[in-house]
Amino acid sequence: MRLLISVFVVIIIYNLQLKMYKKYWEHKLLVSLDFSKDVLNYGEEAELVEVIKNSKILPLPVLNVKFATSKNLVFSKDDNTNISDRYYRNDVFSILGNQKIERHHAFMAGGRGVFKISELQVSSKDLFLKHSFADIIKNDTTITVLPKRIPVMAFMDIENRFLGDNPINNMQMPDPFVFRGIRQYRSYDTMKSINWKASAKNNELMVNQYQATTCNEVIIYLNLKPYMKSQADYLAEHAISIAATVSANLIGRGISTGVYTNAYDIDAPEEGAVTPHVESGLGNEHIKAVDIMLARLNISRETADMKELFNKGREQQKEGIIRIIISTYRDDALYEFFGEHEKTEQIYWIVPERFGAPVDLRYDGMIRWDCK
């Protein structure tokens, strides 16, 4: 009789707890993921903060939290992770009533782009671990990884080539009588521009800035139409890095720079979308605006027409503008287009290509860049 009563009591307890877990397992349960930073430079580290908060008395003996994000965010490899087309993670918790758990997952930015975690798969079990309950929870966290920079010295010869050919730029000398401020030392600064007093105060090299007597403008046209399907993404990423590096270096030299592209923003609609651009400007905020625009480009989508791209920013013709095309894609029509404009404008064409691949540099203004 006692055995029957015990079995009956266990059955009642089991059914009661099962009923409670079915109804209340998700009640007052908060699960969230948040990136510790909104914007990262390529190679920079940050954290993904995972928070579980159970604000009810009912404990959750097993709680699984599954999510996926881009494998361009390089996490340490654990037993509960899987990397294929994306980075997949399955974290397991055991959480008491009125308890909060917080975990920090370190990662490194290993690729350009905008990365979101918009939903989480959450599941739990009853006290007897016999029944499972699951739901999909909305999440809202986004991180932007800026394009990879190419070492400055690798570009000095290229930049000096098109800047040195510009007669107006040759007259663009800093006016020593018009002081503009102090900034951090960059690799292309001269020793005589160093402000030693300010350097000692800041424990790093600082240089004087002066107003220039004249100012040039450079417009960069980034054509991301693929030349060949093989390694198309690889070459597109190099082209984006070149655009980011050249624009930042030119702005750092005090040259107003704008960037136009025929690729689309990652969130652009399928119809009626306009390709993004950043008009010419100066300053650190302008560099950041260019970087973010380039970070958001969708290289998987078909690009707009190159000639349409080149006509952008040409409404107001100005003296002394240098135009730089960055394009792996090349055909007879583009060669002819470039040759015609080279006759009347100061224009250059940087061709990113795999190391050793043939490139027809049929015009003086064409510059090969080997992607290694």
C-alpha cells in the first residue's frame, strides 16, 4: 500500500511540475546577446556579452541558448561551437530561481562587414528532464567591422605618383604663418614638423598642422563588378581595402577626398536602391564616414553600371580634381572609356589583381596592385 501511495504521489508531483514548466518555464526569463562595441577596426578585439536572467522562483535545470553569426567574427573554438558557413554556438546553463548569469565571449574582427544577431533559440526541460520546451527569442545587436587597412608604406609610391603629377598639388605647401593645430604623428610626416614640447606632454610624437595655401580634391570611384568569378570576393575585399587606405591617407595629408561606388548597401532594397557615396571632405569624422560606408557594401549583389557611377560627382567641374578608379574588372569598353577621359582629365586606374595574373596596362595612368 505504501508503495502504491508513493507511486501515486510521484505521479502527482511529476504532472504538477510538468504543468508548471509548460506554463511558466519562459515566464520572467530574459536572454540577450550584446556586442560590447558598435564599431571595430579589422583585427581589433571585442566581446559578445551573454546575459541570462531568471526572475521567478521556478528554477531551470537545463537551459540551452543557440545562436549563429558570421564566421568573420573569430571566436575561440570550444566544444559547444561549430563553424561551417557561419559560426554556430550552443551554450548550456543551469539557473536557479531569481538568478542572473553573465558570460563574456571574446572575439577578433577577422573580416569587413555588418554583422547581426537577430534571434536566439532557447530551450529548457522540466525537473525530471523528460520533456523539452523551446522558443525563438528576438534579439537586436549589431556590430560593424571596418575595412582592413593596407600598410601605408606600400602605397607611398602610388600616392606620390598621382599627387606628384598634379601641378596644383605641387603648389600646395603648408603656410607656416597660419597655424591650424596639433595632431598625432603619421609615417609620412617630416621631422621638422614635430612639436617636441607637445610630444613630451602627450608621451607620443605630435606634429604641428598648418593651413595649406591651396587645396586639391580627389574623387575615388570603386567599381566592384567582378572580372572573373574565381576569387571574385577576395579581389573585391582587396579593392575595398585599397579605397579605405587611399582615402584615409589623402585626407590625412589635408586633401579633400570623396568616395563613390557602384555596389549597394547591405540593407538596400531590391528595387529603387541608390548606390551609396561620401562626398569630398576632410577630418577624422570624414574618414570614419568613408570607412562605415565601405564596411556596409554588399559584394554578393549585382552592381550598378560603371559609367553611371563615374558620372556621379561630376555635376560641378572644378580645376585640379584627381579622379581615381579602383577596378579589377576590365573590358574593351572600360579601356576605351578610360582612354578618352585620360586625354582631358587627371585620372588614374588602380587594378587590384592576383599576384602573377596578367594585366594589360595599356595607358600611362593605369597602376597594378598585386593582391598577396
